[in-house]
Amino acid sequence: MKKPTGKVVVIPCSGIGKVYGALARETAYELAERVRPDTILLTCLPLVVVGDEQAKQLVTENPVITIDGCPMKCAHKSVESHGIEVAQSYQSISFYVAHKDLKPEGVTELDETGRKLAAVAADELAAVVDSLAGKEPK
């Protein structure tokens, strides 16, 4: 595992047109904007795949979390196929399985229930982020 840098890169699924892809992205935004804005760095999966220098630097210098929308695990597999270690990997559907009362709806944008589920998922990932960043849990 990479040495903690105080930052964690989150790479969500790029699945377009799928509710769990939207949930993966919304969870990443919740982490970056509300839960741990001082810790989370976001980059998009295609930049990693095409070898963008800034994206490559982010993922080689900091721990990486991937959040996939489906069992195909495209984000996880794509990051690892470029020789980058994934510190933690999640499937957004697992958050729904744990919180069946929050069934997400929507394709390009989540409905209110889906946004609530993304917020819950981000809150649940906070301790993992803190650990990977080398910080004390808040």
C-alpha cells in the first residue's frame, strides 16, 4: 500500500445511462464536496486510461479508491491495467443492498432518494478515506 499523503484519489465509474453508475459518481461528489473536501481528489477514469500526465501523477502519488456501478468493475480493472494499485474498491449497488429503503432512480441524474443514498454511502466511506489519508477519523 502507498504511504499516506493526506490525500485520497477517488475514481468513480464512467457508466452512462445506468442508475448505479450515476450513484457511483454522486457518491464521489459527496465525498469530495461535503464529507472530506480537504482530502479527496477526483479524476476521471478516461484521463487515467489515456495516460494523462496529471491524472497519472495523482494516482501514482496517492492512495486510490474506485467506485464501480456494476459487477464488471470497469473503473477498478482499468486503473489496475495501467499498473496502478487500487487501495479500496467498491460497487455502488452494495450500498443499495445495505440500504434497501433508498432505491435510487434516474439515469443521467439521480432522484432525491438516490442522492440520499449517495450521501449515506459517502458518510460510510469517510473512515476508509481517513485511514488511507493517514488522518484521525473525524
